[in-house]
Amino acid sequence: MSVIDAGRMQEIEARYPEILHRSFRQRFGALMIFLGVILYGIYAVWFFDLPKIVAEAHWERVGIYLSEWVSYDVQPEFRVSGDKISVKYPRFSPLGDDPHPDWVTNNPDGSLTVSVSGSSRSVTVTKTQAILTAHGVTVPIDFTGAAPKVLGSEPLPSWITVYDDNILANMGFAGDVSISTDRVKIRKRFIGWANFVFDTHSPFFDKPASEVISLIVSGPRLEPDQSNLSLAFDNIWNNGAWQHGDVWTKLFQTIVMAFLGTLLGSLAAFPLAFMAARNITPNRLVNQILKRFFDFLRSVDMLIWALFLTRAFGPGPLAGSGAIFLTETGTLGKLYSEGLENIDNKPREGVKSTGSSTVLVHRYGIMPQIVPVIVSQTLYQWESNVRGATIIGAVGAGGIGLKLWEAMRTNANWENVAYMVLLILIVVFLFDAASNALRSRLMGTQNGR
């Protein structure tokens, strides 16, 4: 084993001081950052009072909303009047104006049996009782008195809740049953989207797909002055429940808003960026004024610009396009000017040395370097603005955002919300794929290069 004397140690320390004589920041910097993150996390938990929020949150609503995205319900109401049990369906029922569902059975004794979820969960309505069957238990309920009353021994099953004048039976995802005096209301849930193609007012409603195709191809005209194909398209486009025509029109508005706002913003930002770039325009005052102008435009959020413009021009896609235009002028102006300031000056100086004009110097000395960056950033902003246009539509700037907000406000049309969200996701995915493909081609990285 070799031994290093004091002189040799001093020589090594002098040669590698950055390793052997590290500063406090170098030695404990990573630990301090880690402790800072932990302390910030603790502060955030205290500031937002996360334990209280988690404890008091209505987590059950998450399942309810998600189920309503992929399902619909039918709510028949059974009333007892004398010796007769009448069935009433809500207005605009998914079953149409004269429903006769196969899950409602007329029994020989005059009672009605509703299959909520097969034979395991059902409700039989007689003139005096509602007999509930679920989870292997049968519970009769008398609803002829001042308030409904559960008949039988205690305790009640966990899926039955008794209120002052109402009894609620939870049948799980399949639905529920509400019982009050002389009335039984059932909510039966089905997977899927009701009447997505044809609404209840269409002559094609409730017909099998094979029959609809047969009518369109070779069947007799359902409307004397219109072909069945034209009639089918008109019924789909003007579907009263799903409003396909309005939704797709608003979606197209959103795409046009994003395209127009980005295009105008890029056209405005391009010449301004040359004046903001220090190496192109050697005037510090002009540089600073334009850069602060870009900062102002992009510091005001697109949503705020949309609020201003909807007050000035009224609601509609013009306000949305204007909001995107103002925001993109600031954002793209900053990106373009920074790209110009980072170019290699040698090609520019070479073109200038030939005695070329300023326009030619910019064309051949600058543009070949900056065009891929400009196009790449513009395409990315365009794809991003498709999402942004959806948000600003909710404040009246037009597009599908306003339609989405209206559907959410009703708190009852969550399947329509899911439909529009799915359309937005598809559009964003397609635009993202197209934008990436164009950027790759322009940057010369296609085919793995």
C-alpha cells in the first residue's frame, strides 16, 4: 500500500480544487432542493386544506357522472287511481310518444311488473303495494296511506332508504325506485346513447338497421317530394336530441377560429419580429418597444381577450378569432424574434458582401435558417389553438365550446357532453398528427432521418 506525503496531497488539492474543495452549495445543493420540495408540498397541503377537501368531497358523484356519459335512463311513473294503474312516461322520452317497452309486463291480476335488471331486480306494482326484489330479498311496501310504509320485519336492507313521505330503493347501476303515496317512479338505466342516429320524430325511428338500409336503397318514398336518402340525412343532421348539424357546425367554427387567428397572428408577428431582433434592427428603442408589446399581448390570457372582444363585437366566432390573433401575435412575435437573434451571421454577411440589397440579404442569408423554426412553431401554436378555441367558446366566442358549456349547465345531458368531448379529442389528435408530420418533413427528420 502506497502512502501519499503532505506535499503530494497539497499538489493534488491544488490541481483539482473543484473536487476536493467544493462549496457549500455544491455539497448540499441537491439536499437543500429536496428539502425545499418537501416543505413546499407540506405548505401546499396546508394552504389548500387538502385533508378537509378529500374528506368532504362528493366522490359518489364521480361514478354518477361517468355512468351518465355512457348510458341513458327511462323514467316511467306508475299511478294508482281507483282500480286502475296508469303508466306515464316523461315528455321527450327516449322511447317515443307511444312506448310499449318489453321490460314492463301486464300481469293477469291487473298488476304491472317492471324488470329493472333482469329477473333479479324488479318492481311489481299492485293497487296497494310496490313489491321490490333485489339482492335476493323481496320487500313489500304499502303506499296507500298518508306516507309509504315498509311491510315486514326489521332491519331494512341497506339498499332501501326511508324518508318522511318517500322511500328510495337503490338498484345500483341499473337504476332506482322512488315510492310515495299512490305513486311509484322508476329510473331504469341502459348502456349506450339513445336515438343517436334518428330521434323519436323520424319515420326511421326504432326500425332495424337492415330495414332502414332497405328503405333508403329501394323502398317506397316516405315523403313524396323527397328521396329516402335525403330524408335520412336530413333526419340525422337535424336530430333533435343530439343536434348533429349544430354540433358539427360549431366544431367547424372552432377549427376555422384556430386557423384564422393563428394565420393572422403569424402574418402580423413575422415583420414585427425582424424589427424586434437586435441583430437585424440595431435600434435598441425599437427593439425594446416591440418586445414589451409582445409581452403585453401574450401576458393577457386568450380567455381575457375573448371576454373583451365579445363585449365589443358581441358573441360569435369573430371575437374568438380576434382573441387568438392578439395572443398569437405576442407569442409568435417573441418566438420569431428570438429565433432571428440566434441565427448564424456568416451566411448573412456572405450575401451582404456581394452587394445585395437588404431584401435579398434577408431572403438568402436569413430565411433558409429561420423558416423551419418559424413553420414548426406556427404549426405547434395552430394545433394548440384548436384546444384554446374550445375554451374561449365557453365565454361566448363561438365554436363548440359554447355548445359544450350549455350541455354541461343543464346537468342532465352528460351523454351529449361525452359526444362533444370525443369529437374535440379526435380533432385535436388529427391536428396533432398532421402538425407533427409537417414539422418532421420541414425539419428533414422524416423516415427516421
